[in-house]
Amino acid sequence: MKLVQGYAPGIRQYHAWNEVYLEGKGWITMDVTTDAQYIRAGLAVNPWKDRSLYRAAASF
């Protein structure tokens, strides 16, 4: 797992999210910050995000 910082869809400020490496799939983007809002509202979420919508400024 790695922490990535940059810009995410629907978030106006600098943001951080995680990426998890899955064998055979590569790096998968997860953003629990945005998921938490949907879960609190009782909505279902897909934990895997569209990586092309996230713009990394730096990764660790």
C-alpha cells in the first residue's frame, strides 16, 4: 500500500488517498475520505476508484 497526494474528483483542496497493489491488477486507487460521506448517508460505495480521475502531485 502507498499514500498518494494530489487532487481528486469533487475535492477542491489538496488531498491524499491510498493505492493498493494487487497481483495481476497493479495499483488500485482507494479513497476512504470520499467513501465515508456516502456510507454515512446510507449509500453503497465501490472501494476501487477510477485512477484516471486522480492527479498525483507526489507519492510515498
